[in-house]
Amino acid sequence: MLKLFTLKQAKKDQSSSTSQNKTSAAQIRIQKELSLPSTINISFPDSNNLLNFQLTIKPDEGKFYLLSTAGMYKDATFTFSFTVKPTYPHDPPKVLCLNKVYHPNIDLEGNVCLNILREDWKPVLSISSIVYGLQFLLLEPNPDDPLNKEAAEVLRSDRKAFANNVARALKGGIIGPEKFDKLY
């Protein structure tokens, strides 16, 4: 009888120690999703926290050559921070651009206007879906859904002036009152 009680207690101790180290569903899914294309680099500020990471994207026009006519951001390097909630995949991650960039869909604070990060998010979408969306935004800015209204207006009214502004900004230049990060 004493041996049975000891076995029950050992099993209870083992289950309580594993329940303290349970991995959330969000962490399990993120582990599976983080195999990304070779043009994307990933880093973890805290290697024990898979729900907060940074992706470095270098847009490659070749992947979207049929869709892209501009490629103004090609070969620049952009860093995005991802904060994934424990409720992922039911809620989208929070994505911020860590670089100050001249782009109609990225404001000067780094907020990103990508429909799948807001109203069009569905749990079947993944980190890869967001990465491809970001790459596409960098290859084909969308002036019809802007966060940076000034950049969007220049893109709509004078594409050549917009391209010149992008080139100046990517070299760390100044446009209006704003100094941008050098991204080449």
C-alpha cells in the first residue's frame, strides 16, 4: 500500500513539474512557421522567447517580377519586429518597422498598413503570409490605403518624384522635416 502511495505521489509531482513548463499553442505554431526563405533573416532578442523576434527583409524584385513595375526599395534592408500574442493564431501579431522609411504604407513610427494584420486576419494565415505581404508592400506600395498620406499623395501624383524621394530616403536623406535611416 505504501508503494502505491509513493508511485501516485511521484506521478503527481512529475505532472505538476511538466505543467509548469507547458508550451503554449502559439509557441508550438511559431516553431513550425519560422522556416522562412533564405532572403529573410530572423533573430531573437531573447532566445527563450519565441513570441518576440525580428525579421530582416531585403526585397528581391525577381521573386515578384510579374507583379512589380517599380522595385524602388530593392536591395535595401528593412528590419521588422514581431510581437506574437499567446492567442495567436486567433489574433495577428503586432508588426513594426524598426527603420524610419519613406513609404505610403509605413508611417514614421513604424506602424505597417497591411490588411492581413488587421481586418483580413484569419487563423489560417501564418508568419510566412505576413512576410510575403511585407515583401509585396516593399515592391509595390499601395497609395490607396496609406498610413503616410504625404508619401501616398506624391506616389499618386508624380511617380518619378516619389521614386526620387525613396532613393534619397534610403540613402539616409532628408525629405521635408524628416531624416530617414540609411538602408543600403
